[in-house]
Amino acid sequence: MNRRHALPYLLPYVLYVLAAQLPLAPEHGYMLRIVLTGGALAWAARRIRGFTGPQRASVSIIVGVAAGLVGIAAWILLLKPFVGYAGAAAEGSKRTAMYFWLRAGAATLLVPFAEEFALRGFVLRFAVQWDRFRKAKDKDPFGAALDADLHDVEPGAWTWFAVLVSTAAFTLGHGFVEWPAAIVYGALMAGLWIWRKDLLSCVVAHAVSNAALAYYVHARGAWELW
């Protein structure tokens, strides 16, 4: 089952990453990412399970907003010591308003869904099953997890192994200088899944963080953080 689940959970994220590698003008690159990832998310939406959980969605939204603000504050504090400032403001000033709004829109409306579906929706739950088969002394725990159904994983289920795997995957999706911030943020998102038992809180937190970062970068001219 998980072999089939991998496509809807991972495709939006993979398309976003692949589109970012194409040699296109910045504005055109973000337009392509919006089209490809948005289309993939629309297709995948009916195949995703666990977006809402057994607890109240309204509370998950409130918790997600608060966690998103805390998370981006931690991200900025942890990233600042590792980024270079020379030329960052000048580079940022060359970007057009269209570029800023396309990037901010993609980061706020698409990336949270794509990353959380992939990393907390699939990777974390898959790693829970992998770890359970490993602890049960299965001869091929990874293969057994591939044949299992992650939709059978209880909302909020976790193991330390699963948290480490999902956080590591999230961290590796970011630049080297972002790793300290990404480790903390990835752990925070895993904590939301465990606490609220849904992906909704993770998506809301991620969206709030990305929107807040876009605002901070634009207002302060802190382009080195973006």
C-alpha cells in the first residue's frame, strides 16, 4: 500500500524541488512551481489522510498559528549567525515586486502543504511502521513498511526513530547553513503532529512561519534570510 501512497504524498514536494533546479528567470521559475505543485496538490488532496484528526480543528488552527510564530522566531535567531550579509541587500533590491509576491505566495500557500504532506504525512508515519517492524525483529523491516498501509497508523503516533528520520529528511531539504534552524523547526512540526494528532496544525504553522518570514525579509531588507 505505501508504494502507492508515496505518489500523492511525495509528488507535490518532488515537483517543487525539481522545478527549482531549472535554469529559468526567477519569476518564471516560481510561476512553474505554482502551476506544477498546485496541480499536484489538487490531484493529491482526495488521497491524503490525517489532515484533520480526532481533536478540534479550530484549536489546531490556533495552536498552529502560535507555533508558526514561535518557530519562525527560532528560525531567524538560529540562521542569522550563519548567513552572510555582504551583498544581500543589493541582491534583494534587484528582485522585482512580481518575484517577491510569487515567492511569498508559493511559500505560504503551496510549500506548507507539499512539505508537511511529504515529511510528516508520509515520511514520519512510514518511519513509525518501519521502526515497529524493526522492533518486532522482522527480517526486512523496510520492505515490510513498504507493503504496509500508513493510513493504519494512529493519529499522532510516533517513535524517536520516526521523529529523527522525518526531521533529518526535512533538514536535508535545506541549505547547509540552515541546518541548525531546520533541525529545530522539523522537531517542532513533529511535535505538533504528536500533540494535535493531525497535519492541519503542521500546515497552518508552516504557512504562518513562511508568511511571517516573507514579511520580515521585505520589511527589514533581510534578504540573506531568504
